[in-house]
Amino acid sequence: MKRFAALLIFCLVFASLAFADPGIPDTLRIDSVSAYLGGTAVLPVYFFNDEPLSGLELVLRHDSELIVLDSFSLADGRLSYIPAGDLILRTSGSLFDLVVPDNTGFIPTGNGLLCKLFFTVSRSAAGYTFVIDTAFWPPVSRTLFSDAEANSIDPKIVKGYISVSEPPPSNDSIWVDTVTARTGKTVAVNVNGYNTEDISKIDLALVYSSNSLIYDSVSYADTRGVLASSRTISQNPGERQLLITLSFSTTSLPPGTGPLATIVFRVADSAPEEKVVIDSASFLNTIPLEFTTGGGLTFAPYFRAGYVDIKLGTDVNDRKNVVLPTKYALAQNYPNPFNPSTLIKFDLPKASEVKLEVFNILGQKIRTLINREMTAGSYDITFDGKGDDKEQLGSGVYFYRLRAGDFEQSRSMMLLK
């Protein structure tokens, strides 16, 4: 109890402040995720409070030695502003106890990420599902919130799970494009897939990191998702979650690569300039992002997040404060080596006729990525490892070349399968 003494004294200083409690249950929610043998499970923990808090304590337990809690992070969460030196942490076996005081004021009301927990998964954990739940740290410590008057609040607890699967039968993968958008406009984002065997069902469980994006619709035109016998879209607006389910019950989706669906968002008029990450998440804590093969095997494909880079929707004459590149530049693609896609970035200091092309090792052009006039700025484009004929390229070294005005530069990249 000593570790709470300073926190309670701090709260009593502000006991004269009155905050009304609207009576909505405060909640701590542990997410549910999938993991592979020998890999790392990243488990988000969320919290909701309907009154300002002077601090909180998080006590969790997992019931097996087959997963080990290595670390945690407040980054990108509601409490990321709290210095690491203010935190009180202890662990013992399968118990984890974290005290987070706010020594600068009060944690405001709200709903969002508290922290992320990083577990190492044993290679003996195949097929197990591990429950992550609240617990008591003997003799009396428990998960609780502390309000502005030092009163303890027992939040509603939603437990989570870590489900461990066998490694996927191949390097099947899902990845989200990276695009640029303007405030007040709509933007289309492709969700792409690569599979090496017949697939009977795909659950695309996704989450986007900011309310600056407002879901509008999903299109399947010119995507592999158009082959599905049924397509459904489910929303969880409060958590900014989407679930796109593609069922191939008549004919399985054959091996291949390409877009599976195109999500259309509207960018809020008041959105700041920011990068909104589109990541994987378990929809409503129950449905993860996963493939189901024609033989009934269910597994989580490898996943790479994308983002929408929001820029203020100003006219050219109003962009006096926008920092533009001062010279032409072509960056090394990332990742490199890659499979099945990679990101190519380049800078234009002024409006230019731009041609970005891909060549094989013999110098033969196999893909034109860009061939048009473009305004000054920094750009990135995803190369999906396919030629102009839409056929997937084989493993090997390729070159990409940027021509813009009098500028010309080439770089090499490697596709591995």
C-alpha cells in the first residue's frame, strides 16, 4: 500500500474540486490477439473513464508459463504524456502490476488505449488460448481507478485472450496501401492479399487510429474480392473498427496476389495534418484478421499496416507555410528485400513531368508506375511486385528509375519468395 500513499496525498490536495460522475460504468478492456509459435504477441489494453482521474492501477494475470510478459509501452496511448519515472511497476511470475499517477493534473475523461503489453510465445504453445484477466496482488492490490478526490473506483473488466496458431503454411500476407489525402475530401485505400493456396474465407479485421477518417463505403470493383460469393461489412464506430468478410463458398479464391477490397473514407474538414494508421485488430474482441483455406485450416496471415497521410486541403496560393523539398531525391525502397510489396519514396522540388519505371536485370522495362505531371512535394508509391501484364514477378534483382525534369536516378531492389 505504500506505493499508493503519495498518489492519495496528491489527490487530497485537489479534494475541493467537484467533478460530477454521470454514472456510466468505467471500463478496462483487454484486447484479444493471435500469435505464432516463438513470436511476439502485442496485446493492447484500453480504458474508459467518465470522470477525471488522478491515477490508476492495472493488475493482470496470465495462467501459463508458455507466454512471458517481456515489456509494456504507453506510447501512442492516452497516457503517453506521463514520464516513465513516475510509473511504479512490479512483476512476479504471471502477475503484472502497474501504477500510473498523473502528477501534473488529472487524466481527462475519455476512451482509448492505455498501454500495449508484449508477450513472447513459447514454441510449445501451439493450439493454446491464454486468458489475460485482472487479478489481486496479495494482499489487497487490484485493478482500480482513483478519482480526483482519492476515491477508489472498481472498473468493469473485459478480459482478453492470446490465441496461438501453428505457423501459416506459407508466407501468405495482407497489406494496406499508403496514400495521401486532403481534408474535406474522400480517399480510397486498397487492402491487398497474397495467398499461395485456395482460400474459402477471408476476415479483414482492421482498425484506424484517428477520428479524422470517417468510414464511407467499400468497393470491390477491379479487386479479387469481386470473386467472393458473399461480402459483408461490419462496423464498430466507437473503436474505429471495420470487419470485411469475403466468403468464397462456390469457388475458392485461387492462389494469387492483388487488392481484395477498396475502403473509401471521408477526411474530416477539421482534420489536422497527421498520418492515420490502418492496422489489424480483433473485431469486437472476437474475430481476428485471418484466412481460411479450402481444407478448413484457419490461420493469421502476415500483416503490414498502411496509413493515410492527411494534408490540409488548401489551394496552391495558400500553401506558403508548407515545407516543400529543396531538391529531387529518390529513396531506397522499404522493405528491401521485399515480398510481396515495397514502398518507393521520392521528392519533387517543383512541378515536373514524372516517370517512375521498373526494369529487370537485363534492362527490360517491366512496369510503369507513374507517367504524368506532378506538383512539388514528397510522394510514396507501393510496388506490388507485378509487371504491366499484372503477372507476379519471380524472385530476383530489379531496378527502379525516376525521371523528373532534368533529374534521373536509379536504385536496385530484391524480390524474395
